[in-house]
Amino acid sequence: MSTESQSSESDFFSLYLEYTRKTECPTFFHRWTAITSLSAYLGRSIFFNHGHFTLYPNIYSMLIGSPGTKKSSAIKIGAKLLKQAGYTTFAARKTRQEKFLLDLAEQNEDPEGLGTDILDSNLFGSDMTDYESRPPSECFIAADEFNNFIGVGNIEFMSILGELWDYEGVYDYKLKNSKSVHIPNPTISILGGNTPTGFSQAFPTEAIGQGFFSRLLLVYGEPSGVKYTIPPAPDLVLQAQLISTLHRIKAEVCGEITASEGAIDLLDKIYHQWEGIDDVRFEHYTNRRLTHLIKLCLVVTAANFSRTISEKEVIYANTILTFTEALMPKALGEFGKAKNSEVTHKIMQLMDAATVPLTIQFLWKHIHTDLERRDQMIEILGNLTVAEKIQIVDGKGYLPMRRREVRGVKGAVDWSILTDIERELL
């Protein structure tokens, strides 16, 4: 059986994974970079009518892994490809919320229609006041160091980004200097990079209940183990083919996306049978899971040059989402759980990397500077054991508990879509 996607060899995702195969980045990071980059490239060019609401393909995702997992490399490769394909509305690597909103509002005030990176400079032009008639204000936040972009503990900025995820119409915001900005149909896509520790620094515990948190897909990855002293140059033939594929998608896939009867039946089955994430921190995510799935279906369908979501696209999207969700608690680490959560996360990182049982002496050697007394570590180990996160092995030491098998909704997942290396993450 092939370890790559069972899709056509010419679909965007298969081409992208082949294009990035000889890099040190985890395959799963490349897959989500391709998904999110394509979602940004599509913007509002496609949509799906969902009752009283209209859904667009924009996605908020964040690659999370330990330092050295090559998150930045994955994000930069995707952003560079989009730029080569002619996409221009990238966010700055660092900004303030008011500057971000101001430049979004000014994006369509370019009377010559020349276009530019919206947050690199302000665009001053016409005095149009018919905001409804303006093109959507699109922006791709490709921030490999997401904390540099959003700052630390900036709840207000997070709240605004959460609101913009599915906003329709003209977004009005009053700046501190009393000036109001008007942003027509803001369409934001996010591909961020972070470590579990960095995530806990940027997002205070109370952010768990914020709308932004439930709209963000946490994509966990581990170092691939591949090392290139001199990395191979990108395949220019594949690069040109990818760019041509992006142009073809934009030209052929536009307007309303519909779903076949079989796809609707499968979406209904998934919606009613999905069991949720076994982690209370993702309680609010559950309410938006169907929207995440439909957005992903839109991107996958466009990647296959289609305007009709079929059962095949639903299975592909749901497989990727189910696998991502299984790893989301691991991506979050011990964020937001209790005191000493940073030390607990450090212990779990040591456990996950272990091949033999870890003794108390070994663990204390690595965390003694983070705690005042050794009995505090014993208490943490006891709590992790009761929570079935770790286990005592033959009285010699500790190892993590074996993860439960991830099955997903029967008939709605196909694990052969993922590579063998990706599946090893579980």
C-alpha cells in the first residue's frame, strides 16, 4: 500500500508533500501548511451555504512542537510558494491590533488596484464610503513565531481574531483615537508556529474559554529525525507544477460549493456520532467541530478541482481532523491545568522521549531547579499516575501510558490517507 495520499497524483496536497519530502520538517506539519496555505489562497472565492450562514474556507491552525521541530521551516516554505503564485496579502511578522485592523481597512483603498503586502505599509487612496461594495479584505497570518505577532497575554487581540474567523459583512471598530475603521468582509487565515511553553506564555489560562481558542486547530508534531547538512534544493519542476495547480484551482473552482447527497449523509453521521475530545479544555471546540470539518471539506474539494463535496472529500477531511484532534491534548501539554503545570509538562516531555523506565533520581536531576522539594515531584508523579498519563513499570521507574486506539466515526475515516511516519505520532 502506498504511504502517500490515495488522491490523484496531480492534486495539490500530493504534489506539495512530494515537493517538501526531502526536508527535515515533519510530514504532518507540511500537510497542514499545504491545507492552510490553500485556504488563504482561496479566500472568499468559494463558499458553502449552511442554513442562515455562509461558510468560507479560511482556517486558523497552529503548528506546535518542541524547539527544533522545524515549524518555522514548514511555514516559510508554504508562504514562499504562495508568494511565488502571486498572493500578496500577508500580515507582518509583528504588529499591534489597531495597526492590524487599520491596514485591513485600508487594503482596498488602492485606487490603482496595484496591491501590496497589507501590513508592510499603509495604503492611502480613494474616499470610498460604500464599504459593502468593496472586495473582501483578505489576510494570511503566516507567523512562524506566533508570539511575536500577537504578543503575550493579549486577550483583546485574540478576541478580535476569534470574531473575524467567520465574520460576514462590514466589520466596524473604533480606534483609541476615536477614528473608526470599516473592514469589508474580513477573511483571515492563520498558520502559526509555537512550542507548548511559548503557547502557555502567549495565552493566559482564561483564554481557554475565549472564542479564539475554539476556532484554533492545534497541530502537534515531533522532530522527524531527518538531518541534511546541505539540504537539497527545491525541485523547480514540481514548484512550477504547484504554482500552475494553484492558478488552475483559482480559475476553475469559484462560487458556491455544493455537497452530494452521499456527502451530506456522511456529514450528518459524523455530526451525530463524533464522540468529542477526551479533555475538558476542548469543551468549547466541540460546538464548532462541524464548522471546522466543512471548512476543511471546502479546501480538500478545491484541491481536487471540484465544486461538489463528495464522500471522498468528507472522508479525507474527517480523517485529517480526527487525527489532529487525537493529538491536540498533547500539543497543549499541561497548559491551563493546575499549579506546577510547566514542571508537569517537562516531566511528560521526558516521559514521551523515554525508551526505558525513568527513575525518580533521573527525573529529579532534570527538574530539581523547578521545584523546592522532592516531595513536590512525588506528588506530581502520583497525580499523573492516577490520571492514567503515566505508569510504574516493574517497580523500576515510570513510562507514559499507551494511548488508546484512535478509530473515529466508522466509515468516515481512512488512515491510509496518512503516511506511516504520520501515523507513528500516535
